[in-house]
Amino acid sequence: MAVVDIKNLEGKSVGQMELSDAVFGARVNPHLLHETVRWYLATQRAGTHKTKGRGEVAGSGRKLWRQKGTGRARVGSIRSSIWRKGGTVHGPQPRSYGYRLPRKVFLGALRSALSAKLADQKLTVVEGWQLESHKTKPFRQVLDRLDGETRTILLVELAGNRNLELASRNLEGVKLVAPHALQPYDLLRHDRLMLSKQSAVRLGTVLG
């Protein structure tokens, strides 16, 4: 099992813990990561695009001229799609782009992403996020002590830490998620992963 240091909010090592090999030492599968990111981005699409059909555009429904004898092409409505300002044929309509992703694929991608972070030495385990204040500036200083060079950081902490939620939400490049809401896309998008000790244990138990 991989052994990592546990750091406090001062950036000092206060102990060590073992991480599950099944979760943090798995083989990285790029195909699973690709499929999961593709699925995640598809589910995020709004799908609210809309064009008006023949029955929705403004205009009378009467026949413009008689069928025969005028020498012109027959026409039934001014709202025809071949006319200017007419309806759109086969245009985009509101729909969902989401689709079902097998749970085994998702879990495999999550293990691959976590293992990649540990292999690249971009995973930090924090003893706990016991912040004295909800202010952003002191929290930014805490992050700088833990890892001052990283611009994008993903924080994983159990729900209910109000000070952490308020202090982190206004920092560019910093995102806070709960262990049950962790996505492979977020792990790939952020350079540094910071787990609380409790979150690391929870992920090792659930995913293992």
C-alpha cells in the first residue's frame, strides 16, 4: 500500500497514512478516462436550442393564389420553409444530450484518475480543514503553505464544513467537492488534489 504524509494547515507533516492500492494504485486506463469525460461534458450541455417550425412562425395560413392558371409555382402558405421568414425544416429542438454510462466504467475512471494523481505526486492529504474564519485571504495563505506553486486545486472534504465552503468559493481555480460527488473530469481538470484524512479513508472504503 502507498504511504503518504499527512500535513496540517501550517504545511508541516504530522504523520503518515496508507492508501488503498485498489483505489490509489490502480492501472491508469486512458480509454475509461476519455469515455467518462465525454459523458460528463455531454450531461452538462443545456440542450435549449430551438428553431421555429412551419406552424410556429408568424403569417397567415391562407393560400396566396389559386392553384392553376397563374403561371407561377403552386404555393399553399406564406409560412413555407422555402420562403423568406418561413419555418425551419429539421432545425434543432430542445433535447437532453445525456446518456447512461455503465457504473463500472465510471468507477474505473475514478480509480484511474486518483491513481494518476498519486503517481504524479500531485496528491496532498490534509489532517483536517478546521478553519478559524470563513475569510478568503487567510485560506489562500493556507493553500500557499500547502502548495504554493499550483494554480488549480481540487479540494475534497465531507459536507458540512461551512467555513471551508465560504472561504474557497471565491478563489479562482479552486473547487470544493464532497467525496460522493467526485468526478474524474474534475480530477483531470485540476492540477493538485487535496484530500482531508476523512475523505481519503471514505474514498478508499467506497471505491475499494
